[in-house]
Amino acid sequence: MIERPTRLLLASLSVLLSSSALADFSASPEEARRIAKEAYLYGFPVVEMYKTLYAQAVDKGGSNFKAPFNQIGNTAKAFTAKDTAIITPNADTPYSFVWMDLRTEPVVLTLPKVEDSRYYSVQLIDLYTQNFAYLGTRSTGNNGGHFMIAGPDWKGPQPANIDRVINSESSIAYALYRTQLFDDKDLEKVKAIQKGYKVQPLSGYLDQPAPKPASKVDWPKLEANMSDSPELFRYLNFMLAFAPSQDVEKDLLERFAKIGIVAGQPFNVGALTVDQRKALEDGISDAKAEFAEFKKTRVDTHEVTSGDFFGTRDHLKGNYLYRYAGAEMGIFGNSAEEANYIGYFTDKNGQPVDASRHDYTLHFDKGALPPAEAFWSLTMYDGKNKLLYANPLNRYLINSRMLPDLKLDSDGGLTLYVQNKAPAKDLQSNWLPAPNGPFYGVLRLYLPKPEVTNGQWKMPLLTPVNQQNQ
């Protein structure tokens, strides 16, 4: 088994991405290509997560910085087109963010009591982008409480007045909070709830002396194309040093070591031979091609859903293509029991949606609106950058809270108009503006009802306007 350090030394971290050395590369070009494909699918989510970590917790001068480690950053507004740190964000639930450094001691998250009519959650994510636990409405209720998040090295009894101890398999973890926003007038209430979210090291919570701090980390700066080239493996080696190896991945990690992927070891792309670099690049291309085919034949056709891509390690069962798909299409998505995501990438004819070519409608029959215990929301994204689409209305979504303001059809159904240019004036309440080009929509159902998961409820499809009467 490849041993990964659980206590990181400053010296090893500071040279990890700058050393001229290269961990052992013993694979032939043919074998290296196969391993690189596998390692790319495995490592892409980890490195994509690092991008968000760096932007939100390290780069203090950056526009997307939220708070230092073990402190909370609140966004007292819904996401807009100006927010670029997370692709495919939702705009219904203002976020709060905590990047937890668990190397020295656990962190205690305190949640306030929230009214029963409001959905809120804390999604706990490890460095592999696996959702290892939840707090909030579904999992722990709306009465609040004190929850201790412990890293892989922590051992000890559950402290008094702690409602639950939750273990992370990585020593750096992410807590992503969502607080439902009813409407613009509700923003001050959301701010008040966010003020009740508290983060403390265990020693601070217990009013005890703090342990010796962990070694300072020299966080590597982000680079262009770091997720699309062999540079990804440099960052992967760096990130894997924060997570002890899992027995279930013993053989996988031994294969990765043949191309220099070893936790905590340097990976200098410049030290690769021409043949080695080409083998890695070809493997990455193979991985991307496999995903493109998978998306076309299984995702766009709704054979597999978001619920397959997000969850615990046990839920994913070693399916790294699924984990890659989740990170590629909408990193930090919720587990199936928390939310269901339906992606609208194609129309009812199986053609990629493009608002420069068609206007579209999305029709829900009477009594067939998305079944969700909390709420549902259809959000628009620019197909080119995977971000919210800037539009004159500043309308990024249509959700169930807006139903009183929407115009129903004569038979009681609901038709939404998905297009670039405004429809007729009497239809504009139901207009979801789309970019003048490729786009995609995501229908989110928070706390989906059983008829969603058992297939009883059938999702409607986007229909090009010139075909709606055919």
C-alpha cells in the first residue's frame, strides 16, 4: 500500500510543486496512457475542489475570497452572474462557506433554530468531493444544535453538549451551507439566520487551551489549464497528502504510482520525457472522450441522474466516471435524498438546446408540478461558461415560491418560456431568459418526494416553439 502522510511537514509542502524531482515513473507509454486516463477521472474532482478552496480560503485579494480556514464566510445574497468561483451555482439559497482544517483538532459547527417552513442545510464534503454527511432540515431538523467535525487523526470521546460527531476521511473538508431565500423582502431574515451560524475549534468550544498549531501550508497558486493537462497531477499529489489512503483503493494507488502520482510527492511536468508527456496527454484525451460519450448517451437521455453522481464513498462504489461527471457538470451537487437535479441539455428531439436557433417552452400539466417537500427551482446557465446568465431582468430562475405571480394556462397547467428575446407582454411573467447561444437548465427539487425517485413523476421536456403544436 502507498503510505500517505497524515501530518504534513512544511518542508515537504513547500517544495511539492516547485521541485525539479519527479516521483518514480516506471510505466511504459502504453501503460502510462491507460493509467493517466484512470487517474484523470479520479483526480479531476479533487483538483477542481482545490480551485474553490484556493479562491475562497487562501487568495485573500481575490474577488471570490470568503473567509480564512475555520471561519465562516456568508454571502448575504443569492448567486448572480458576477459569481464565478463555482460552476452551475443555485440562486435560491444564499450560501455560507467554511473550509475546515482538521489537522490539529476538530471543528464545532453550531446551527440556530430556524422556522419549520424554511429549508436549510449544511453539506459536508471531503477532498474527493464526496458528501460524507449533512446537517439541517432533512438530517438533523430545524432546531439547531452543536456538531463536531473530526479529521482522520482525531481520537477521543464525544464531548458533552455535542449533538453529533461526524468523521471526515480527509483532514481538509468543506462545509457548504444553503439557507432558503423566499424573496427579496426576505433577505434580512436570511442574514439574521446566517449570523447564527458559528464555527469554533473544539478547544475554543470547550474553553480549553488550544493544541500546537499545524504546520503552515504553502498553497500553490492556480494556473491556467491546470485541470486539462498533466499539470493536474501536480495538484493531485499535493491534495492527496491531506487524506489518508483507503484500503479499498490500494490497487488503484499502486497503479497511479507508476506514473508518479504519489501523495505528498513532487510531480514536475517539466521533468517528463516527450513520450511520457504524450502518454499522459493522450490518457487525458481518452478520459474526456469517454465522458463526452457517456454524457451524450446516458446523461442527456436521462438514463442516469444527478443522484448517481453525488454522495458518500459507499454510494459512489468506486465509480470515478460518475464522480468526474458530477464535478464537470456541477461540482458540490447534493446527494439524491437531499435534492434531485434534472439537467436540460437537449430538447425533446434529443438536439442540444441553443437559444440562437430556437425559442423553447417547458409545460407542466395541471397537478404535475415538480414534487418536492421543500421547493423546486428551474435555473438558467450559459452553456459556454457554466455560470448564471446575465440578463436585463436579473432573472436567473423560476421557482415554486413564484407560482402566485406566474400565469397559468386555461386548463390549469403551467407553461414556461425559455428564450433569448422577450415573449409577448402577457407571457413575460413566465419568461426565463436564455443566452443567445448554447445554454442548459437545471431543475432542482429540494427534498424530493418518493414519486421522483421511483419514476412515477415524469419530467417534461423542452419543446422548440415551432414544434409545440405538432
